[in-house]
Amino acid sequence: MNFDELFGNFPALTITGLEQGAIYALIALGYTLVYGVLRLINFAHSEVFMVGTFTAMWTWQALGYDQNAAAPSLGPLILALIAGLVVAMAASALTAVTVELVAYRPLRRRNAPPLAFLITAIGASFVLAESFGIGTRRAPFGQADLIPSKTVFTLFGAEVTNKQLLILGVTLVMMVALDQFVNRSRLGRGIRAVAQDADTAALMGVNKNRVILLVFVLGGLMAGVGALLWDIRFNYTKFNVGFLIGLKAFAAAVLGGIGNLRGALLGGLLLGVVENYASGLFGGEWKDFTGFVLLIVLLMFRPTGLLGESLGRARA
């Protein structure tokens, strides 16, 4: 164990952990929304994120920003980011809706058992990943660094870059927007009503299928934002990029309390920070291992997660 590495770089490890955890949190919102309403673990959500990473990069490539392109000036950069964001969010939302309409809704009509939904979710995940694997010949897809990393200020000796501020800022804005939408809007009241009691909500005039479709759209939109931030941070994607990230995002949702939107944010940030601390203390090869150990240990003592109720009573 390298305590000198951990304590010597504690501020830097914390900042980079929050940056990575913010991306986990955005993806975790999709898991927690769907579970809060349907009690369904949507394992295909990781591939919804993957689709967003590809479509954002394809958009930038269509605008002329390939791997060899120079970083654009401020005006073209803003236009490229907006275009990438819109396309990634739209593509991820459309993918999520397609999964719901093609894979899950027919099962609900037949009152299929929960195991059928689980198997279908895993199958849909593999179908999407392998489709992109075949289309891209399983090769990584790179992208020019549109936003060169620059130090904006230092905090306790650690450099805070423009990318880190962008990722954390966008995540917080999207989290607040989603939280306000679910808790204050008319459509949000419908989501909460179906999450609490779908049959009673239907008697009150709430269209359950429309609410479920909205939940998948919202989860897809959040995954699209996360996909764009992933591209900005790492400048590459691959057909299976969603596998490990999706597992971590799901772990973050459970860690914070699946079915709790604010818990998804807390779980994502906590998971990212703990992973980084572990890499500093034990080495980079322990990073992924430690996050899941944290999840197991926490659930042993608090099965509901940090902010959530029990999984069977979680609410969106």
C-alpha cells in the first residue's frame, strides 16, 4: 500500500474521481428512473450510452473534426459541442425508446415473469453492442481533442482543468433539471404516481404506457449527455465501451439507493472518488475491483443504499 501516493495526491485524486463519477452518475440516472417506475433493471442502458458516444463522434467527424484536426476556435467549438450534444441525446433517447417498444412492452402485454425481462434486457444489450461491433469491425474509434486540457486554477495544490469544470458543471445542471422536472412538472407527477402505484394512477387518468415511454426518453437523454462528456474526456469509443461503464453506473445507482435520483448522483460521485483513492493506494489495477467491493460492503450494512428505500419500495 502506497500511502505517500494517496496522501500526496489526495486533492488531485479527489478531483479526477469526481470528474469520472459525474459520468457514472448521468448514466446511473437512467437505471434508477426505469427501476423506480418498472422495477426493471435495464441492462441495455449501457448500450444506450454507447450509441451516444458513437453518434457524437460521427457528428464531429461530419463537421470536419477527425483525429487529425486541430482544436477549433471558440465559436466553431461551441457549435460542434451543441451539434454533438443534440445528436447524442437524440440517438440515445431513440435507442432507449426502441428497446422499450420492441423488447419490453410486448412482455408487459403478456404479463411475462420478471426473469423474462431480465433475460431480454441482457439480450438487447448484446444485440446493440454486437451490431456496432460488426459495423465498426470491433476497432476503437478515435477523435481529435476538441477541448485541449488547460489548468483554470489550483485547489490545495491540485490543478483543476477546463474539462473537469465542464463535466462537473454539466452534470450538476442536468441533475438539477431532471430533479426539478420529476418533482415539479405535471409529467413528473405522472412519473411519481406510476412509480408509487401504477393501477391507482391509471384509475386517476394517468397513461401508464406514455409515462413509461417518457422515463426511457429521460434516461436516454441523460445517457446521451454522459456519452458526450465521455467523448470530451477520453476522445475515443468502442463497441463494448458501455459494458464496464454500465456496470459501474448500475453499481452507483444501487450505492446511492436505486429509485432515488439524488442517490444516483451521490453514488456516482462516491464511486468515482473511491476508485481513484484505491488506484493511488493500491495501484491502478485495483481501481475497478475496489468500486464493487465498496458496493458489496455497503449493501451488507445498508441494503437500501445511501439515500434510497428498500429496492422493492424505491420511488423515482
